[in-house]
Amino acid sequence: MPELPEVETVRRGLAPAMVGARVSRVILRRPNLRFPFPERFAERLEGTTVRDLARRAKYLTAHLDSGESLILHLGMSGRFDVRLPDGSNLSPGDFYLEGALGQPKHDHVVMAFANGATVTYNDTRRFGFMDLVATRDLETCRHFAGMGVEPLSDALDAALLARLFARKITPLKAALLDQRLIAGLGNIYVCEALHRSGLHPALPAGALAKPDGSPAPKAKTLVREIKGVLTEAVAAGGSTLRDYARPDGERGAFQHGFRVYDRVGHACPTKGCTGRIGRIVQGGRSTFFCETCQELPLR
């Protein structure tokens, strides 16, 4: 599943083709993706102009001059192929199964724009989806209602983290992945941020708040490292595991900076630490951490 930095890379790749452009034609080559398309989906898109293309957690939202917003989710294998007005081609955020890259039979939605650009949505597994909702109702629609704070926003600070986690016995990693608390964090970047912070993934989340509800010292560290690792990953064009490429077709580079993710048995990169990277399973997902420098007791 693409995480926040990969989705942000997709957004930046799509923006030159879509923002300010009028949708001239929409072709649907099947009646559904993960869910059926909304009623009169193509008709409601055609003739509208994309005012802005934003990201909310792991979703993209194209705000239209019709008063509606197009919600886009890539699922596990969704990707966009873009033909720009100058004739050049991009694949911003290239998620695919090995051997399925570029297969036309998986091109399910084609959006042509009056500026000459074409955006084609390709999805091998069809776990992605598209929806249309009134822009005024965006934050309360079924996709975003109850969604937590954006991790790169100013709203996320140590005080808020302490309030969110106070009295929780949930393991810290699980709390960070709870989209109702912080929206957009995924497995890779949570593992990396916890290692940078020196926090064990199984630590009770409530340990980041003092008894009076104020943030423990490590809360400030964790917020700083969450923002740092996400910012670095966005700048690197995301992480390439098996399925991801940047808008220019090159692989995202952040995986070369992984400290713990998928590095079982490697020496811990923390200066002065003699530990090695281990793995446990939490909530059905692999968690990677240093068995030495990521302390379990906070105090």
C-alpha cells in the first residue's frame, strides 16, 4: 500500500496535467473499481475545471469548479499514466505488479483535458477507487469523517500527541497507525520514526503523556522524527520496494536511507549502538526495530 510520501509524489506528478485544466472527456472501461463508480460519474466530471489537487492522508482530492471534489485512492496497485500537452509522458507514482506494467487491459479510466493532457488510471488488482462528493462536505464524507490530524501539519505537536495517546495501553506503533488519530502514517515510516526516536514499538502509547496530561520528553522527539522522516521521503520521491517509481520514471530513493525497515540482522546504524535489527509482528504487520537502542521502558 503506498504511504503518504508516495501519494504526495503522485499528487505532484499529476498537478501539471490537471490543475487549471478543463475535463473534456471521461472514458470508463468498466462499471467499477473496488466500488461502483458514482451515478453519472463521467457526465458530472466532463466540462468541469480542476481548481486544485490536494492530498488528505493517503487520498488525493481534485477540487472542481462544479462544487464537487473528485476523490482518488490508489489501493495497492493503482497508477496513473500521464500524457502532458507537450507530448511527454509520465507515470507519477508507478504502482504495479511485476510483469503488469503498462498492460492496456488494466487501463480502467481515461480522463482527457482541454489543454491536451490525458490521465489514464491503471489498476491491476482494482483495489483503488474514485468518488465524487460535494466539496463543502469533504471533511464529513464517509472517506474522511473521523480522520485524524495530518502528520506534516502544524497541528501535530507534542501537546496534541500527548492528548491523543493519554491513558492508552495500545502499543505505540499501533496507535501511530490508527488513522483516527494521525492520518497518513504507514508501516514503513512509523518503523523509521520510532527507531530515530529510540522508542520501542511495543511501548504503551500512554507513556508519551505525563500523569497530568502534558507531553513526556520523548513525545517532542517523536513528533520531530515523524515530520523529519516524511519530509525526507517526499524529497526523495518516496520509497521503492517492488512497485513504486517517481513521476519521471525513476525509482524513489528513500529506501536507500532505511535504518530498520526490512533490515533484519543488520547492524543498527545508530552511532555507538552495538545492536542488530530485529522483527516482530504487530497487528499482522512486520515491525522492524533495534533490539538494543529502542528501549521498552520510557523512564
